[in-house]
Amino acid sequence: MPDIASLTIAFRGAGDVASGAALRLYNAGLRRIILLETARPMAVRRTVSFSEAVYEGEILVEGVRARLASSPAEIPSIWKEEALPVLVDPDGTLIRGQKPDVVIEATIAKRNIGVHITDAPLVIGVGPGFTAGKDVHCVVETKRGFTLGRLYRSGSAAPDTGRPGDVMGYTLERVLRAPCAGLFETTLDIGDRVEAGQSVGTVAGQPVISEIGGILRGLLRSGISVEKGTKMGDVEPRPNVGFHKCSDKGMAVGGALLEAILAHALNKAPQPSAEASDEM
């Protein structure tokens, strides 16, 4: 049997979905994970995003620690600490230099921002924007519903609808977006309660109003510059939702990644799977 635990896995992106997926791989014993991020991550669910290590130096998510690496040379020592290295590398330069065994494009940009099927022996795209067999080897579905977490080895994931998932009848109302371009400022934080009509903060002096009451499940850092329409947070109307646990979406994606990696490492030919368009 091949030494699956020795595989080097590079994630492009370390937001909440990528973090939930990386956590699942880590807990399965795949520890040689590298997380590549931008110099200014924009994750709103910061309490469960390894990208926060870029700002804080390190972060703990469900008992797993990530630490910022100043250069690729630090990665082996961080692995020895049983932590996950986070490297500021938005262009994926490490991928070309280190040649990992697996590359996972999990920035959730909803378009291909530079991943190629030749980047590694196994390249996986998370969400829409990729075609399995063309620019990646396989694609993971991120659309909520019965297809969430399915692995496609042909075709693409469902296209982005621009509409968040329904929670207690709320969709677009749950999301906080920038009313204009400028500096976001707030005195609130994740876990705080807001009421319908309440200002959560300001962008260039313009108030950011919550349309519903609930708990802030996600919120950008105060002092971040945003563009008009940028997602800045989300309001959770349900009670007793854990804000320090990775999402069901991230964990489902992690399960699909584990399936893809194990099938590749064991050289098992998978059964043909339907494309997303056939599942809807």
C-alpha cells in the first residue's frame, strides 16, 4: 500500500470552506498540508478560517493550529509542530517550485484564477469555474442540497446563482454587503447579536444595515478596505449555532477531497459519475 500520509497537499485559499476541508484531511491523517493565501484575506467567518494566521501569526480551529510561515523554508518545521503552515502566496508560486502531490483550488472565487491540470498529479477544483478533465482532474460540488460534496470527474459544478442558501426562509437578507467602496469600521464582532434595522458598522461613513435579527456568524475585520457589494458578514437567525465549528459545507467538501485523494493514491479507477447538470 502506498504511503498516503506522505502526500504533500497544497490548498489555494484558507477561508472557511477550505479550512473545514483541510481540517477533515488533517483529522484523517493527511498532515503534510500547505495553505496558500493572499496578503489581505477577506474571510468573514474568521473564527473558523486558517487564513486568520496571516493577521494573527497563528490560529486554532477545532483544536488544529495553523501558523504563518515567512517563507517555504519554514514549512517542514511547522509540520514537525503538528501545525498547518499558511504562506502568503496568492499566485501559487510554491506550487511551481515545490511540486506538491495534490493541488486543491479552494479560493471559492467561482472562476478559475490560475489553476492548471498540469500543476500536480492530482488537481481538484472546489465549486464552479472548473471543468474536470480540462483544467482540473475533478471538481467538488459546493451548491447546497443533495449534490453538496459530490465529486465530479467530468463536467463542472453547478454555476453560481448569486443567491445564498435558505435559512429559516432568509437568503439574501442574511448577507451583509458593502454599500460603497471604502474603509469598513465596526465595534461589533462575531457572536454579537444584532436586530433588524441595526447598523453593524460603516463603510466610508455609510451605515451597513442588517435586514434581519440574529447573531453575527461572520464579519470582516474592522479596518479592511472593501469594494461596493463586497460580502462583509452574515447574520444567523437560528439559535444555538456554533460559531467555532467548521461549516457543513467545508466538512462535505473535505469528504469529497478525501475520496479523490484516496482513489488517486490507491490508483483505483472510479465508476463514471454524473455531471452536475444531470443531477439538478
